[in-house]
Amino acid sequence: MNDILYLGNLLHLSDPTLPIGGYSHSNGLETYRQLEIVNDVASTELFVRNMLHNNLQYNDAAFVVLAYKAASSNDIDTLVSLEDECSSLKAPKEIKQASIKLGARLLKIFSRHKSYQFLQSYEEALADKKASGHYCIVYGVLASLMQIPLKEALYAFYYNASVGMVTNAVKLVPLGQIDGQDVLYRLSSVIKKLVENADTLDRDLLGLCNVGFDVRCMQHERLYSRLYMS
């Protein structure tokens, strides 16, 4: 594929400003802030690093890779199985709902412009309630179908997640805009390493339990006051 075209597809697919509602979810960060666990630049950066390394690496980012490979192999049965696994691993209700809503909106944006046989099969599975359409899986499928190289797609996925968390922290903590950009700059080496790790990630570690993150997300459902949906 023409390098410029694939880059354009990647930038569009991973754009943090896509109108899919990502800005309305903090993924538990709001709970950490109200408990004063995340309260400055250092604790914000630690939160994001831990979320990327201890959570996304074994959960959503891993599903991006597996969904990408399933789509590349035209293996709809494996993709449906991944959907079931992803749903089972998302214990907090709000996180599961957010994942499905974001996935549906992402799919709606990109499925309108070009027809793919595999995508039609996926949409049929969604219509038949055989799949839920989680954001990470939709992202992986679309990246594959748009012929975006896997490592670049995965790096962009991590970066998109990092931007979302840092942006929320700038508002919640609050942090200065430059502080947030400094955190993002320092995360580049972390993301690079995580992308490299994806080649050797043990399949048996998929869904590695992160009790602390899950508990904070569940507590978010009952916070006295909330700015975010999750």
C-alpha cells in the first residue's frame, strides 16, 4: 500500500478526537482522583504507566493483535471466540458497556466507506448477537482490513489510550497542559517496549487479572459525584 495512504488511515483510525465518545470515559481514573491516589504529575504518570503495562498489555492491546491476525486470516470463528473472551474478562459493568459503545461507533464511521467481505461477516455476527463489537477488536479488524502494519497500529492504539488518560488527568487532577504533554513524551519509550513485547506475549496471560483497576472502576459506579461515565 502507498505509505502516505496507510499513514492517513492510521491517523484517522487512532485519532483521539474521533466522535465516538471516548472523552466521556476515565476508565476508573476519576475514582483514583477522588481517593487522592492520583493527585500530581508523578502519580498521574505512574497511573498511566501501570495501566499500559499491567492492564492494556494483557487485555485490550492483546485483543487488538489477535483480532488483527484473525481478520488477516479471514477467520471469523476465531474473531467471534475472541469477542466472547473479551466480554468475559471485562468485569466492571461500565467498562464493558463503554467498550461496546465505542466499538459500535468506530465501526459505523469506517464501515460506510468501503465494503469488505470479512467486515460483512463480522457485522452479521453482531446482528445475530454472536459478537458484541468491543472497541479493541473492532480496531484490530479495521487496522487489518485497511492494511495498516500491525506494529504501527498497535503503537497508535497505545498512544490513543495514553492521550485519553492524560487528557482526563489534566482536567481531573488538574495538571497544566505542558505537564500533560511532558508525560506523553516520556511515555514514548514505554509504548515502544510494549509493542516489541507483543511479539512474544504468552497467550495464556491474556486477561491477566488486575484487581485494583477493576475495583476502582466498580467503585466509580457509586461515586457521590461524577464527571465521567466510567
